[in-house]
Amino acid sequence: MSSLGQYAVIGLGRFGISLARRLFEAGQEVLGIDIDEEMVEEAELFVTHAVVADATEEKALTSLGISNFDCVILAIGNDLHANILTAMLLKDLGVKKLIAKALEKRHGDLLDKIGADWIIFPERDMGERVANQLLSPNMLNYIELSKEYNIEEIMIPPKMAEKTLKELDIRAQYNVTAIALIREGDIIISPSPDEVIHKEDILVMIGKSEDLASFSNIK
Ligand code: ADP
């Protein structure tokens, strides 16, 4: 389990509550905030504390000690006015890290100007993720490092089983690099060239997304 962090999640709709719940289940300290009493009551079981407050009111945010949290997640979605106003207040109050949900690009641009550290577009990002999964069926998970480069977890193609990394010569053949190997839940970092790859192994690869896509489509 990672060390204890203190998170505040503002807006306990579908996005906010799933995020808050996951953090709480992972042992983190989570304060959930919503203007709607019913949402707060529903959230109580899934967070450390849940409070009713209007995040567009500076006084409400200061009395919760919002700037002491390691990270504040602004998950108010549909009420654009409340989202932007809260983002500005949070920046003025000097929150350490602000993650904000945006509905579309211009909204994201505005949050960027306000100084949000990470802007999330849940619908767009999930759409892209599903499309990537369809395009690369052997790809289990990925991190987008830039527009060009990804890190991906890829199930090894059957024809590569029981060969060493040296024999497979993946870097020269596919222009991607294996940075780790996942075997029965254990991780082998920087596997040696003599490591024999088994049937159920997963390779963690870094490279250009198009090269990774070719690799993960090997039959
Ligand atoms: P989702 O699509 O994730 O369900 P919504 O925009 O529907 O997102 O929900 C966001 C939540 O934010 C709602 O529960 C709403 O009550 C809450 N919310 C809206 N305005 C404020 C505010 N000013 N302060 C605190 N919470 C708010």
C-alpha cells in the first residue's frame, strides 16, 4: 500500500465518488465535499469524512483547511460556473496540487490558464482508451508519455513463448524496449537478455505508439 496521502474531492457525482472511493479503499485519507446533502450521505461509507459545503464560497473552503491537503480533485462537472469559480478560489488559496475535471477542450483550456496541474476529460479519455484497447487486443494497460510515446503492458504473442529476450531481439525487430516483465503477479524490472519468456508473461514495453501497436498485434 502506498503511504498515506490527504485528498479532498469536491463534487461527489459519478466521477468524484468513484475516484474518492478508490483512494479510500487504497488506505488514503479522503475528504468528500458536495453541496447536495443526499450525495454527502451516500458518500459517507466510502470516504474518511464527507461534508456538505458550497465550494464556490471561499469561507467554506478555508474552514475545511483546503490548502493543507496534498491534492484537491475538482470533480464538479456539469455546472461550469461552479467548476471555474472553485478552481480560481482553490488556486488563490494556494492548494498544493489541483486536479480538475473538464467537459470539453475550451473548458480544459480555461482550467489550464487558471493553473490546474492536471486536467481530466473523463469521457474523451475513456473513449480513447476503449478505442486503443480495440486496436491492440493484446494490450492490457497503457500510460501515454507524450503524443508519440507510450508505456504499455502487452501479453506476449504465443509464438514468442519459451525464447530468451536476446533470441527475440525485440528492440531491433520492432523498435520497442522491454522495461519489465510481469510473471504471475511478480514484476521483474529490467529483465536480463537471457530471461526466457513464458506463455502467460506480460511485457512492459516503452516505444512509439505505432510500434507498440504493431508489436501488440503480432498473432
Ligand atoms: P458526474 O458526471 O461525475 O456525475 P456531475 O457534474 O453530475 O458529475 O456531479 C458533480 C457533483 O458536484 C454533484 O453531486 C453536485 O451536487 C456537486 N456540486 C455542484 N456544485 C457544487 C458546489 N458549488 N459545491 C460543491 N459541490 C457541488
